[in-house]
Amino acid sequence: MKTQPPPRRPGIALATTSALLLGCAALPTVDAAPIAHLSRTRVDFGYVSRNTTSPTQPVFVTNIGDAPLAISAIALGGWKPGEFGLSGTCAAPLSLAPGQSCRIDTTMAPTGPGGAPAGADVSVQSNAAPSPATIALAGAVDPVLTTPIFVPSPEWLDFPPQPVGTTSGALTMTIRNSTSRAFTIDYFGLSGGDAADFALSTDCAQGKTFLPGQSCTATVRFAPRASGPRATELVTTMSYFSASGTVGYSITGAGTGGAVAATPQVVEYYNASLDHYFVTWIADEIAALDAGTAIRGWKRTGQAFKTWATPQAATSPVCRYYIPPALGDSHFFGRGTVECDATGKNNPSFVLEASDFMHMVLPVAGTCPSGTVPVYRVFSNRPDANHRYMVDRTVREQMAARGWLVEGDGPDAVVMCAPQ
């Protein structure tokens, strides 16, 4: 009979996996890793007049992983790299901490004959897998015009961080027809990526004639549905005679965990007959453990720490697995999707109770950022595998003296970082 709390969306225990030993079977080490997130992987410049330079089209690179992202090189290649240019804040070599971003600014400056298409690739070499990440650039030389065509102001929209489930103030882009020709607006709207996180109002209706010197106004608001980087494009298709060009203007933002982030307390319990520890922040689990009727033998240790109940900027989800009786009749808490996926793959008998049971910040080389406290972990190193998590270093040393193995990152062996 299962002696641990029932396998339902549970309490909390944190995990990293330095070396989890379950009898003779070992879970492999899954280290913290960077993840390079691109705000878009294709940039469309539409038609650009020969010997002019297009408006800047940015691509934001954000490290959404839990280890530093080292960008070693950014280069143009592919079909016609000479028709394009690169600049911006992503100047390699560059290191981005988890949650940090930089910007690759791309432009098109064609020199070919009118009507000629052009394309190139931007490769971003880094320590994130897979590498390199690639951005496709595409455009064409306008068959008639010789001056700048559409001039946006500003050239892109980038919203400041916005709590998930709330709506930002408005940002506005105007796009001016700087030519002497009238265009037909074939399309003007948000498209691709996280378009549902943004709302557009505009005076540029489909089918409208866009006269020389006129401006279209795009007013955008940001209402993120999830935390982390969010992106879409303001896509415009304009035509005159038989020429029709599509341009995608960058719109980006970042969702945060909420106006007031909930930081519930993680409560620790101990079962003397099992010599097992267990932690949870779920109210009904705490009530059942305290009552001691349906689930017997568990007592509070007096130890506790905080967690985040919802995703925040730079946090990592913590999953919870139930380990069946043959391997310990216990629970395992894994940080991040990489570790959680590897745990399930290598231990098919484990029961995944929650993929995002709670959210914690992962240390960088064993160091926690300001506003957080280190969480330590020890492992029983017995066939009935069990871990204990604590923020009191003295408690950890007491457990080590009893023969439990200290696990974690860096010189102080830290597994994750809890809110202060």
C-alpha cells in the first residue's frame, strides 16, 4: 500500500539531478542548459529600392534556459549576403544570463537590377542546442522605384515587461508612403508567433488607397497570456500595378508572472517509520497530512521555505514524480523540462504527477540571484530512495553527518533558488 501522499497535483519538492541513485539504477546527470529563443526566424523586407537601405528589422535573442548563453559568432551567409547588413546589441562574443536578451538588427541594401529577388541567412553560433540558430532574410529590388518606399516610425515596437493576464498601454507605429505613387492596401494586420497576445487598431483598412505622403497608424496593446518573450509581426502587403510586396514589422514584449506573485510556503514533513521526508505547498495535502487520518505517520519538522505558484521571469518549472514502492515509495522533484523529460524517459515506471508543480530560479554556477535564497538537497543513498530539501545549511550538514549525500551545483552545492 502506498505510504506517501496520494499521486495528485502535490506539494513541493525541488530538484536538480546531480546524481540520483535508486538502488542500482542511476538517473543521469542533467545539467542546467541555455536555450536561445528568437523572436522570429524569418524577416521579410518586401520591395526595397535599388541603392537605398531598408528600415531596420530587429530579431531579439533571449536566453530562456537556466544557464548562461554564450554567443560566439553571428554571421551572414547563404544566397546573396552582400545585399544585407547586420548590427545591433548582439555583438559576439557575448554572454546572456538566464532571462537576458540582445538584438540583431538586419537591413537590406540591394544593388541588383529591378525586380531581382535576394535572400540570405543569419547564423547565430552559441552553446545552446541546436546550434547554429538560423534566421532567413528575404526581399526583392523594386522594379520601378528608386527612393525609400515605406518609412515606419518607430521601426519596431518593443513593450516593457507586462504581468500575465493584464493589458499594457498603447504603443503606436506610423508607416508613411514616401513615394510619389499610390498603393492599394491588400493586407494590414498582426500575424504569426504570439499574435493573440497583442491587439491592433488601425486606420489602414484593407482595400484602402494609400496615397503619396499619407501615413497609416497602427496602435498596439500587449496582453500576455504566458510569461517569457512574446512576439508577432505587423504584416503589410501593398501593391501598385503588378508589383506587390509584403513586409513584417517586429512587435515584441515579455510576460511576467503577475502583478503580485504568489509565494506560498513549502512545508516539510517526516515519517519516522520510513525515515522519509516530504514537502508540499498544496493546501489540501497539508490538511490531510496534519490530520493524520487518511495518511498516517507524517509530522511537521518545523522546516519550510517559499516557492512561486506561477511562472515568473527567469524561473524554471519544477515537476513532481511519484516513485513506485519497488524503487522507494517516494517522490522526486525535477527542475526544468530537460531534467523532467530525461527522468521520465529513463524511468518509465515513475508516475508524473505534475510537470509544473511549482516554479523556482535555477542557480548559475551554484550562485542564486538577489532576492532569492539557496535551496539545498541531500539524498538518502538507500534502495528506498528519498531526498530532503532545506534552506538551512546547518540542517544539511547534520544530514550529511548521518550519511546522506549532498547534491547540488557550485562550491556550496545549491540545487535551486527560492523567493526570499
